[in-house]
Amino acid sequence: MTPVLIVCLALPAAADESLPVLIKKLQTGETDMRIAAARAIGNIGVEARPAVPALIEALKNDKEDKVRGYCALALKKLGAEAKEAVPALADALKDKNDEVRCVAADALGAMGEEAKAAVPALAAGLKDKESGPYCAQALSRVGPEAKAAVPQLAAALQDAGVRPYAAQTLGKLGADGLPALTKALDDKNEDVRVNAVLGLRLVGKDAVPALAGAVNDKEVEVRLNAVAALGKLGADAKEATPALAAALKDKSAEVRRHAADALGQIGPDAKDAVPALKAALKDEVEGVARSAEDALRRINP
């Protein structure tokens, strides 16, 4: 998900000009020239490092939306090389222009752990209709320091536009995001619960008890994603064997098939499910029976 800046095709080309010339044009040129200079600086790559102070200044003070947007984009391309731009980019999350806010969040994400000082600003930005998804993604790239944003990420699960990204970020935070995702499994909104399961998959082994509980959810999409997530965890999901064995009797054939597949992926540690898998060999749906047969071979190679 990358913010798209509207490109003016009539702008003069400036890519072949020297960096000092481009910096000068960014600082003193007419509107079209400043836009072209900002774009050209962004296309130079890491060699544009000396332009960072000018990019920061224009991001903060230029009156033209496109100039500010392309300055943020140039800083994104520089990544951690432009770490001194973090405060200016954090301030840009409150810019009046939607695209500037989105690109600023994206730029902070590109800086990874170097953007940790922007965590409070990114957390606040989760409420922004336009840039909220970008703020959530940026937080996932900041790393462990983003744990300070867990309360805001948990609240963002109620926003349909930000929800998938917030759940993913909570999952990437591991143990720090686990309580919020586990609590979300009790939400009355099915989509919240589905995304909570998808986030829990990223947590890993520690999420197995929560995922095993989700196998009993009243909605098939939640159950299906839960059994699939447990399968991806392989042998680490062995504690979920009883829940998966019970899921072989689920009213949904897809859930039954994925439950059998998950037990096979767990392997020999799922031996307690052998009786249930043998019973599933007689399932009226051929795909379920085949998955049960395959799981039995994996458990007893």
C-alpha cells in the first residue's frame, strides 16, 4: 500500500542537474521548479543525503502541497540515512494535505527503528481516515519500540479501514500485542475477530491457546482462519490438537478439511487425534477424507 502523488507531466525535467543546483531550485525556484527539484532529488537515491536539511525545511514550510509531498517521498527513499528528518515527518502527520500525511507516515516506516521517536505521533495518526493505515504499517516497521502504541492499535481494530494493518502490527509485536489480539476474539464484530486471528498467526507459538479457542467461534470465517493459522504453526501448535480433532466434526466442510490438514502439519505430536482422523476417513466430502488420510500418514509415517 503505497501513497500515490499526482504527477504533473508538464513539469520540466531536472534529473540530470547537479544536487547543489537542485537544492537551490527547491529553496528559491517557482512552484513548478520546486516540485521538479523535489522529485529529482528523490530519484537520486542515497547520494542525495546532503539535501536532507533542504528537504526538511521545504517539508515544514513550503506552501505547495506537491512540494511537501515530494520532499516526504525523497526522505522516504533515503530511509535511515535521513533520520534527522524524523521530527519533521512526525509533524507532517498533521499536514492539511491527505497525500502529504500518507507519504510522511510511509517515510517514517522506511526509517525503521530510527523512527522510534515518532511512535506517539504515529499512534495518534491511527485515527486519521486517510493516513491511519500507513501509520499502522509504519509502526510495524519501527520494531519493539512500537509497543507504546498498543492501546491505540487495539482501539484501531474498531476502524474497518485501519483494522487489517493494526492487527498485523499487533501480531508483529509478539507478546506485547498478544493480550489485545486475544481480547479482540471476544468482539461482537466478526471482522474484528477474523483480523485478530490473522494477527495472532504472526505472534507464533504463544498464540496457540487463543487460536485454539477461536476454533469454536460461532462464525465459520473465524473458525476457518483459526484452523489454518494453527496449521501454519506446525508442530508448535500441538497443544491445539484436541480443538482441531473436535473441528473434524465442524458443520463446514472447509473447516473440517483445514483441521485435518493442520493436524497433519503438526505431525507425530498430533497422535491423540488419530481416532478422530480415522473417523473422518468416512466423511461425506471427498476432500475432507483425503486430507484425513494424508494427516494420518504424516502422524504415523
